[in-house]
Amino acid sequence: MTPNRRQRLSPITRRRLQVFRHHGRAYWSLWLFGLLFALSLAAELIANDKPIVMQYQGAWYFPMLVDYPETEFDGFLPTTADYRDPFVREQIDRHGWMLWPPVPFSYQTLDRDIQGPVPSPPDSRHWLGTDDQGRDVFARVLYGFRLSVTFALALTVGSILLGVFIGGAQGYYGGKIDLFGQRLIEIWSGLPVLFLLIILASLVEPNIWWLLGIMLLFSWLGLVDIVRAEFLRARNLEYVRAARAMGLPSRLIMRRHVLPNAMVATLTFIPFLFTGAITTLTALDFLGFGLPPGSPSLGELVAQGKNNLQAPWLGITAFVSLSLMLSLLVFIGEGLRDAFDPRHIVTSAAAARPTPANHDQESQP
Amino acid sequence: MSQTPLFELRRLSIHFGETQAVSELDLHVERGETVAIVGESGSGKSVSVLGALGLLPPGSQVAGRRTFAGRDLGRLSRREWNDLRGGSIGFVFQEPMTSLNPLHTIGKQLRETLRLHQGLRGNAATRRARALLAQVELPRVDELMAAWPHQLSGGQRQRVMIAMAIANEPQLLIADEPTTALDVTVQRQILALLDELRQRLGMGLLLISHDLNLVRRHADRVIVMQQGKQVETGTARAVFETPQAVYTRQLIDAVPSGRPRPLPPQGELLLSASDFSVTFKRPKPLLRPRPPAFVAVAPLSLELRRGETLGVVGESGSGKSTLASALIRLLPSSGEIRFADQRLDRLGGETLRRQRRALQIVFQDPYGSLSPRMSVADIISEGLRFHHPELTPTVVTERIAEALHDVDLPADCGHRYPHEFSGGQRQRIAIARALILKPELLILDEPTSALDRTVQKQLIELLRDVQAKHDLTYLFISHDLAVVRAMAHRILVLKDGKVMEQGDCETLLHSPRTAYTRALIEASSLT
């Protein structure tokens, strides 16, 4: 009974991990989603209008991290160098070299060298074409994906913190706190979120923090009911009563005995909170009440697709990237739900290792 | 008799995948005969009967020859099964609380059974339903027909279930632990009723029970099962008087025995309560005055001296558990509680929580009282680590080993999880969790009633040893006087929250003053 032996995974957790792993679609979806998110986190290395690293007259430069004035490369202006400018390029190529990312455009780079009208169709220069302002669609999807996911992540974490705290307090203490809390929530959930956001958009310059704050005010409501019900149930469990009889304070009882029960329901809820957050953000951007103009956003891409029906690559890209992201999340959610379902039986494991509980064949003689 | 037996099983085996639940069971029931299958929980007694009648979930394999009144059960179609079950074969299950549909009245449920199997409708069905309720000796039949299941007591519900089972005049009645969930006083009545019905209707009765001594008076033949195997079979008389197998002898001897250790003269007063009562407010209906509060425990006084055991006895609903929880202030109460010269009822917050270390409780349900997410070592040491944060991990580990040793569990089970243990072992873990805090008063709330008789006996012996070793004071709650006699120095009898009588254990058992106590003594078959 060394301390590290005590902290190992409980059999319940191990069983859940096993079920999740056997849920092929969910398992691969999680990997694929994780990979896509990791790639998008490194978006600056993949799609950028600045070189990653360069050498000029024997000295090393890191334009991605540091802003150098143009005069550094014998230019005329004291402003930040534009590495796509033919003059700067020529200077650097003559006195050194540059290492460009695979896509030499950032999400707001306007490509002025396009032959013909914008939006331009996909070619070797712009893999997914450009939008109606000559910006690279691939770069915008990459950055937009990152923004959507981080926004959803922040919103989910915030909702869980708020929802678990408020639902937990209501369920554990019950009585008046519960009664008034529930009535307050009923009124609160009657407020129209979308209208509030639209009104807000006309009052302040909407940025990502404003959007996050406003949506956070409402997104925790769905969690409260689940967490409250779990706390109500768990506070009368015998091992919780035993903990009270041992003299443990409420906060410890809640953390050790009640919260783990509530977290099961909460965890299965996460992927659906997540997809909800992404769809809301996209919808707001599509309507034009979302992120400030110029931000890489999938909703804005959908709007562009709608406005430029002659350029189907815009709509198709938006559709594919959104549906891929949302489907992956729903698959992960299904896997989580099965993993936390105590009645779920690992069917694919039955062939490999038969245990008494997982025989499915009808075998009444 | 040369005619074919009513129900016969030959070399019945049941598998769940790799696990063999029942192997090579032979059994036959004649008309008008009572056969009892006896064994501890997990011995395969219920499984064998359910399996023989095709009631097991898919995934089980049943092998062997099964006949009912000459028909081969292995070759019945689904339709024939349905006619047989509920028609010629009646069932009574263990849980009277869940076997009745809570959304329909008793009368409606009975009429439904009659309509499905006999095609009776309207007045004919109502008349028959009444006759059935009268047959199972239920009072006030008219009221009962319109009653909902939740308005009935456990014993009454079990009678209704029996009425449903005999509605179609079955040839065979299977009663699977029909009395286990009931109070001791009611158990006898139900068994007597089953016996009488068997004689009157001339049906075969197959009784499944874990308590060998309970079936003694009613069974003609007994089959003893252990781990899916038949260990002994014979007439009830032969099995009880000359048991062949060691296991049978164990089951017969599994009666709580022994007496508590004699008390040291004039021990100091540890816990006293005076004018102590527990009431629950009832919800206030809209626009009407609040109804009077429900009195769970009427004002009473009690005293506990150090090293003593006070037994609290009563049927379910008599307020025993409420009394225990309120005494250690897990429930609100009024009146004075004095613990070791301290007014326990005036403590609050932090001081009360610190004081709880000395007042520990062990609950009835060994499955619910341990958190499934924590290892045994974590469960046992949780209170210790909170009350003594200064202890180093090594000391904590030592104390865990000590506590496990006290309850006769191997020291290496600390890193395992509760689901790996049997009911008796879990109850030991719960006791270890209480003991590690070195309490002065230990409240035992029906610690043995969820356990098999043999395990019960071991646990009682363990509790007596632990009491002597640590000079503990017990408040022992039970509905079973046989268990209480083996544990308690003094007894307090509760009924509907009121103290019926209180006094020295042996005196009270020999010369009970109230009819209620006499009924309890009779039910526990103490003589």
C-alpha cells in the first residue's frame, strides 16, 4: 500500500477507458480531431505570410517571432518589412535565403498577384482557391478551425465550472437555496440569447471576449439540472452518510464522494456543449453579428459561399470543414456516452476474451 | 407412488459462458408436496429454477432433462411456455415492493391476471378476485380492491402476490425467498399461509430459501446446494437430525449463539439522552394549516455505560434507525444528549465534526456504504487522514494494517476495490473504517441483516471480540432477537417510535411484559 499504488486508476476508470478504446469510431475520431487541432495550433508554421527563419548578410532572423523594419534589409520605410514585396524579396535572395511555410499566405493576406477575377478557383498557388477579397481559403479554414475550437473549449470549460458549482450547491444543500435557485434559473433561461447578442453587437465592438462572456452567461444552464439531480441523489447515498458520520466537512464530501458521480453525467455532456458552442459561433458570424471583420471564421466563409454561388469551392470547403468537425465531435460524444454507461457491454472484446457478461448469442436449447 | 412426478429435473446444468452456475442437479416435486432448496446466496438455487423454466436472460446455456406433468420442457414453443408459466406454474418472488405495478390498483391487477388466463370479465372477475384475496387471509377485501400498492405493507403485498400466483389454480407454486424482505413476525405468517394453500389446493410447492431453519417446519424434503452443486438431499427430518454433509451441519448450526461478555460492575456513564425525540415536519398544503408533525421517535430516555451493548429491537418502521442517526446528530432532534460529560446536542460546526471521531456508525447495506471509486485502503483511512493530518503515510499504512487485522481481513487487500469482496467482507471493511478512528461508541445499524446466516454468525463473534479488545460501547440495532440476544446486555423494544419496554436482556426475553415483545420473541423462534 505505497502511496503511488493507491493513486492508480480505479477499476471503473480502467473499464471505461477499455470500452472507449473498443468503440472504434469514437477512438479514431478522437485521434483525428486531436491531430487536426494540434495541426491548427501550429497554423503559423503552416500558413503564414512571413518566413519561418531567414539569413541576411550572415545574420539570423526570425520574422515569425520578431518584427523587423524594412530598413534592416536596406529598404526605405521604417515600417515592418513585407516579405512578399518584390523589392524586399530580391534583396534577401541576393544576400541570403528565406525558409517559407508550405502555404505562404496568412488568413488575412491579400494576394495581389492573382491573374483574373476573385474569388479565384483552386490551383497550385491557392489549394482551396481564394475568397472574394483574394485571401487564401485554406489559410482561413486552418485559422478558423483553431479559433472555433479554442472558443468552444473556453466556453465549455467555463460552463462546466459554473454549472457544476451552481448545480452542486443547489443539489447538496437543497431547501431554500434549491427552491430560489431553480426559480431564478427558470427566469434566466427565458431570456432570448440571440437577441441579446444582436443588441450587444450594436452597443459595443464585438470581440471574442465579449462573445465568450455573453454566451457563458447562458450556456451553463443546461448542465445545472443534471448536476443538481446527481447531487440530490448522491447526498443520500450510504457512503456519503458514512463520510458525514466520520466528521468530514461538506467541501471534502462533495469533492471526494459526490462530485465523481456528477462528473459522469457532465462528461457525457461535454461533446454536445462543444458542438453547440461551435454552431452558435458560426451562426453569429454568418449573420454578421459575430467576430470583428477580418477574423478567420468559418461562419464568414459560409456567408461568402452564399454570396458567391459562382464560386462553389467556397461553399463546399465551408460545408466539408464544418461537417467534418461536428461529426467527429458527435462520434467522440457517442463513445464517451457508451464508456460511461454501466450497462454497456464490450462486444468486440467478446471474441477475444469471453467473460460471463458479454455473450450475446441466443442459446436457449 | 408409481405415477410420474409433477415436476422433475434430471442432471440439470446451467452455464453462463465459461462459468458454471449449476451442475448436475436432480430434483422432483410430487403433487401436494413441499420441497425446499436451501443454500447461501450465490449457491445457484434461484438460477436453477429460473433456468429450468426458461426465465434466464439470453446467454445462458441450460442442459439436462426437464419435465412438468410428463411434458418435456426442453421442446416447448414460446406460446406453450406462456400458457404454462402463470397458468400451471405460479411464481412468488422475493421483492414484494417491486413485483406489483405501482400505477394500478390491486383489484385491477388481479382482474388483469384473471382476464388474460381465464378470460374472466366484469363481475365474474371481480367476484373471483375478492375470493382470492379472502383466500390469502387479507382483511377488509373491499377496501383492498381499490387500494394502491404503496398503501400496503410488505406482508400484505406478498399476500397479494400469492393471490395472483394461485389465481389460475396452478399445480406447482414456486416461491423464491418469499419472506426474506419481510419482518420476522410476518415471515412465519406467510410461510404458514403457503403451507395451508398447498394442502387446500393440493399443489406442489417449491420453496427457495437461504435459511435452513426457517423451512424446517414446512418442507417435506430438502435439497441443500453449495456453489451450484447439490450437497445433500433427503426428507426434512433426515437432513435435520442426521445431516451427512459438513456444509449442511454448518447451515443448521448457523444460529447466532453465545452471550455477550459480562459487564464490569458500575461502568461510567458514556451516553445518555433524556426527553429525546425526533419529529419530521409534514409539507404544508396550500391554503390549509400544516398537519401535525410526524413523530418518528417519541420522547424517551436512555443510558449507555462504557463497555455495554444496548440492543434496540423493533419491526421495520419502528424508528430504530432514526433513533440511531439522531443520537449521533446526523438527523435533527430535540432533547438532551450527553456524551462523555459533554452536551452533544449543543455542539455545532467544527466542534461537532471533531467529536464525530468518537461516535462511529456501521450501516446495514454492505454494498451501498462503501464508495465504489475508492480502494479499500482509501476508504478505511479517509477519516483518519482528515482527523489526524499530522500522521505520515507510513503511520497511516500501519494503522490501516492494524484495522484490517482487527476485522480478520488479510493486510494485502488494501489496494483492492469494494466490488471484489463479498457482503460479509464488505461489512468487515465498514467496521474497520469505524475502528481506525478509535471511537468510544459504535452504532451498529442492522449490520448483519443483509448477510447469510453463516456469515452473520461469524460477524457477531468478530464484533464481540472487537468490543472486548477496544473496550467499545455498542448501540446494536436489529429486528432479529436471536442476533440481539447474542450481542446485547440490555434491550430496548421500539414500536411506532414508542418504547414498549426496556430492561436487562435475559430478564426481558424470559418474561416479556408486552404482547408485542412476545410476538417478536416467538418470530425469532427463541425458546
